[in-house]
Amino acid sequence: MLSEKTKQWIDERTGYKNFFHAIFLLNFPTKRRSRWQNIWGGALVLLMLLEIVTGTLLMTVYSPSEAAAWGSVHYIETQVDLGWFVRGLHHYVAHMMIVAVIIHIFLVIISAGYRKPKEFIYWTSLLIGGVIVGLTITGNPLPWDQKGYWSYQIETGIAGTMPVIGSSLRSIIVGGSEFGNLTLTRLYTIHVIVLPVLAILLFTIHMALVRRDRLRTMKIKEAADDPEIDFELDDDDPVKDEITQPYWPYQTTRTLVLTLILIGIVILQMVVYPTLKNQHVAPELAEWEMDMPLSEIKLEAPAVSDSSIPFIARPEWFVRFLFELRHMVPKELEVLVTAVLPGVLLAILIMVPFYEKFFGEKWGQRLAIAVYVGGLVIISGISWYSVKTERSAPDYALKRSQEIAYAARASWLAKENGVPPEGPASLLRNDPKSMGPLIFARHCGVCHTWNGHDGTGLNIMEMKDGKKVKATPRASDLAGFASKEWIAEFLTDPTAPKFFGHLGSSKGGDAILHGDMSDWADSYVGPEGVLSKEDIEAVSALIAREAKHRNAEPLSEAVMKRGVSVFSGIDFKDKSGKVVDFDGYCAQCHAMKAGDPEEEGGGAAPDLNGYGSDKWLSDFIRNPGAEHFYSDKNIMPAFEESKLSQHDLNLLVNWMRGEWRRPEEEK
Amino acid sequence: MRRRKFLKYCTGVLGAVYATVLAVPGLGFLLSTLKRGQLKEQKYQLAKLDDLEPGVPQRFSIIDQRVDAWTKYPSGPIGSVWLTKAQDGTITAFSSTCPHLGCVIDYVPGDEEFFCPCHAATFQPDGGTVSGPQLRGMDELKTSLKKVRGEQWVEVEYQKFEPGIAEKKALG
Ligand code: FES
């Protein structure tokens, strides 16, 4: 480093030594009693510094706009070297700082750090705490993922309920009434400029005040120790206990030890958290194959503003109690809870220095401690209760699994395709795997089921005798529709509950339930019937071929021949292998070129050409009552363009057919 | 006084740990974003051989998808190339990016010269320098012919080069 002489030379011209002494408190006298207590403030400064450095790094990549925010954060997490570490540090250290502020204020109260003449020191530290909370609230939605987006909706909603200024405040923060690009640019401005500058200002004032107080104590002690000055301290004067030990290096070491411990906890948290975060997740509930392992999911799904992709909004943990209280009180009192209560809590804290005026020093401090600790216990209790009730709700695991599954899907699609210019939400909006179940649940789930549920894994419920019970489906279960197995099962027993079983309850359904297809099964299938199991399987395989499913195996010659003989009745052999006349052949009612070489049949029942294919399904859903489908026997509503857009119809059909991009195809 | 020394030492060590926790990821973070935008050379079929008029340079756009950090754009122009077929049928291709500072080089039919409007660089039809501030001639690209459905197509390996220097060095 520099030689003593050079240092001297510079110092004479700049006075830098004094400057550093002033800034870094090198000669800053500290208390003896509370050496380990006073380090929380210092640790907060070092953590803040860390936030500034990591924040600046993130700013070099992050892009605050609806179309780019999620993509840029995903890029940081997956492409930038150590990006996950920098972002994780920035995120979790912020939360750690809130914890540190809570502890710091507690230590200030038990060491009576708010007592005359230190009131302003105490108040500035409260304000700094407030700014830190503000930084966390504004930082969290920046990735514009589902979690940040919806929790910010709640938080700005809470701000909006404030009396008088609420709604204007909300629109200033949000940039209008709707969330969008302006919300993000404002959020970003508040997060990277407004609040940090405020924090630095407050911190400067705070330190100036602390310094003034320490120097004053030092002077008093010096005077008391100096025999030439006629000044004695009272025996119980707290100044007696103080020693004038410089801050550096005595306190700095402790401060650094604490800071590193806190950072260590944060790093541990970062490494362990992915598994913690996903511990309630059971993707098998939604019959969803995760596109990537849980541990690789770095980010929640991108925000989908029209809420077509479900997400349960949860506020940040430190405002959770407000959110919960809102549900606990009657509607008219909501404003009290969301807007007035935080103000009251703040006032209680601000008033602490005055407690002693009324109750005396001893009892005033006890009251302050009781209020602070009591408040924390109540708030934590409410938050804990809130989390617990949410987690024990019957569908919590399923819903959270879905959210994680969407996160995995979006991350995988972004990794494979990149984020399209119109934004990351379109990754999910144009994806059959993501949208199919939701469209099915909304449009088809009223009557049909999918493996017994509504496509998303939820059960379809209905009210019966004032109780919510699992609804009886009114139409067939469509999981595996038009596959070989599904058709074979259907042919064996069309009136099973899985197929036409419940149709009787609907208007016109009786005709189908006791119609030609069930009569056919009664007469030809089963031990008595002329059709063997192989016959059914062969004809099912033949029909299933029409759907051109993605991993359908080619049919063997023999199966094909047998299928055609059942379908067309030509060359039909009975169970003993004898060629017999078979009058239950399919082509009597159904048309299908592949099964009926003479193409003579069809007309009376749905056309099976292309059965289960894109086109067949789309046409059918658009108009199931068409001549070549159910005709006048149809009881299914038609889904015209006005009810189901072409875009959604394509997604639905592709999803039903299992047509979407999968990770294993890449290999 | 010994205690004071020891504590100073401790502060130094702990401070160094703190700084490392910040500096290492910080450097990794910053340096890795510098890798962005490296273009791999790729072949593009630009024109049918028979469609090219002998002796007249023609400009063709390179159409491809462009990935910018996290955003993937649909196909669009990412650059362009001047193609010339000599009288004897041999093909030469030049990147239309000016080797001076990267403007787009133009060609006015009849002038027999390539011309860059930014700082008035001119080039011969074979890419050599005529006049101007540029330190090297136009950047030639590798070409080949490929038969597609019975027709000869001109293929070009498109690449970008560092502007402003005498040496022809691929970007990245
Ligand atoms: S860029 Fe072409 S002459 Fe300068």
C-alpha cells in the first residue's frame, strides 16, 4: 500500500484521514455494556451495501416491461454465470434485512435507546425500517411472475383502500387503473432510485445523530475523569458504564462476524429452498408430467394478466397478517384493518419515547417492550394461522402443484423456444398442454369428465341438499378418447357410467342410452355374443387408426383384416373360425372407408372417417348435430366460434389428442 | 495494544471474505453477459444460379430467426449480401457491411463500383479498395452451389467481421 510519507502528503492536501474517521467511525466511541447489541445496525449497513452491489449487477440485465421482465429474470437465472446466486442473494438478503430491522429495534427498546436525547435516532431507525419494507414490496413483483404480480395486486389494492387519498395513490403507483408497462417502470423507479435515495438520506441523518450523541457522552466522561474539572457524575448515571473505546476495530470485527453469519444463513437458504418451496407439491394429483425436475425450477410462471392460468394470490409474509385480518373482520371494517391498522401500529411505535412521560422510566420501558413483543407475537400468530389454514385447505396441494407445473412448463418452453417478442405469457397461452385442461374444465367439464375430474385435476362439484358433493357426470369420460383401449371399452359396454351411463338424466339422453348402440352391444358382445374379445380389439384398433395419434403403432396385416371383417361384415369368422353371416357389422350405420371396402354403409350414426383426428374433433365440437354426426339424436350443445374461439378449439383438440411438445422428444 | 492489533487483523480477514462474496459472483455475472450475440456461420440459399444476371451485383437479404438474449424473434432480415456472377459463371459474394465502421455498402448500376455513403469508401467490383478511409477491402464470403429439385442454387456462408481493422476477423 501507500508509504507513510505519501499518505502524509495526500492528507495534508485533502484531509482524507479525518474524512474517513468521520465516515467509517474509526474513532467512534462505543458502549461497553452493549457491544454485541450495537452491531445489528452496522450489519444492516453492510447488508444494504450488498443489496446495492447485487442490485446494480441485476440492473445490467433486467428489463422492466411486460414483455421482457420475466424473460430477463429467467435469463439471469439460467444463462448468466452465477446469475442465480446474485439474484438469490439480492432477494433473500432483503428478507433477512427485515428480520434484522425487527431485532435491531427490539434491542434499541430494551437498551432504552429511544430515551432523551436519542428520540430522533430512534425515529430515523424506524423510518429506515419502513423504507426497507418498501424496497422488499417493490422488488418482489419486478420479475413479473405470477407470484409477484398477484401479490402486488393485493398490496396496491390495500393501498387503494386508504381513506381519501387511497385511490389516487393507487393509480399513481400503478400508473393508471390497470396493471401494465407503466406499473413496471414505476415499480422499477421506486425500487432503484426513490427508495434507495430515501434510505441513504435517512441513514446519513441517523448516523449524524448517533455520532453527536456518542461524542457528547465522551465529553461528559472526559470531564468527569479530569481531576482539574469540578464535575462528578451521579452514581446511577448510565454514562458511568460507558467506555470510550473506538468503533474500529473493536466493533467492526463483531459487526463483520454477524454480517457473515447472516449472509451464511441466506446462502444456506438459497441452496436448500428449492426443495422447501416444493415440499407441498404432488404433481401426480393433476396427472401432469413435470417438464423439468422440481429442483431446476427457478421462477414462478410468467404473469398471465387475464388470470386464465390460475394462481392463488398471496401477499408477502410481513403483510400477510393484514391480508388475513381482512378476511376475519366484517366487510365494512376492512378499511380499518388495511389502512388504519398499519397507521395505528406505526403510531404506537413512534410514541414509545413518550411512554416514560406518563408511566415513569421503569414502567414506560416495560410497556414499550410489552407492546413490541406482544405485537410481534400477535402478528406472527395471525400470519402462522393464515399460512396454516391455506395449507390445510383440501385442494391446496393440488393447486400449488398446478402452479409449479405451469412454472416448469413456462421455463422449459422459454429454454427451448426463447421468449417470443409479445411476451412470456404467450408461451403458456399458446400451449395445448397448459391451456387444454383449463378450456376443457370451462366448456366440457359441465357434462364430461377426464379421468373422473374436470381436466385440471379438480372434481366437478354440485350442491345437493345444501352440501357440496362430487357431481355426477352427464356425459362420457374423454380421457383417452378415440384410442384403441377407449373404443374397445366402449364397444364392450356403451351404457357403462364412463360412457353413456348417465345420459338418461338429460333430455333426449334416453334415446341414446337405450338406442341402437347399446342394443348392438347387448346382442353381439359378451359371452353369448358372436364377437370375440379379439374381434372387438381388432375393430377398435382399426377405428383408432383414424385418429392418427402421435405414438400409435402400425397395425399388423391380420388385425387389419379381422377389423375390416367386423366393420364390413365381409368374410366374418365366428369364434370357431367358420365364415358366417354377421348382421351386426358397423358399416350398417357408420361410414368409414378403411373398414368398409364397398363404402355402402353409413348415414344412420356418426361418420367414423378420421374419427378422433384434428379435423373430426374440431368439426364435431363445432356442430355435433350435423347430418354426419349425431344428427337429430344429438344432445350435445354446439360450440360455435362465439362460444369457443378457433384458437381455444385448436388448443383443446391438440390437448385431447396429446399433441404438445415434450422434453423427451428433444433427445 | 496486542488485542487491538489482533482485532484489526480479524477485521481485515472478515472484510476480505465479505468482499469475495460480492466480487466473485459479480465478476462472473458481468463477464458472462459479454458472450452474448455470437453468431455462428451458417449457410443460406439465396438465389437460383440462372436468375443472376452476369456481371451485375445484386443484393440479397439474409433471413433468419434472431435471438436477442431472452427474446426470440420470428424470421426476419438479419443482414445482406452482394452476389455477383461473372461472365464465366463463377460466383462471388460480399457482405454488404462496410469494413470501415459497419454501414451498408451500396451499388449503383452503371458505376462499376461499390460505394459506402457513410464516409465515402469505394470498392472495386472484386471487393478491393479504390478510395476511402477503410483499412481492408470488402469481406468476401464463402459460396457454393447446391442442387435443389434439379436447379442450381447459390449458397452463402454468412458471417460478420470486426469493423475498423485491417485484418478480416470474424466477430465474437
Ligand atoms: S462505414 Fe462505410 S465508409 Fe465508414
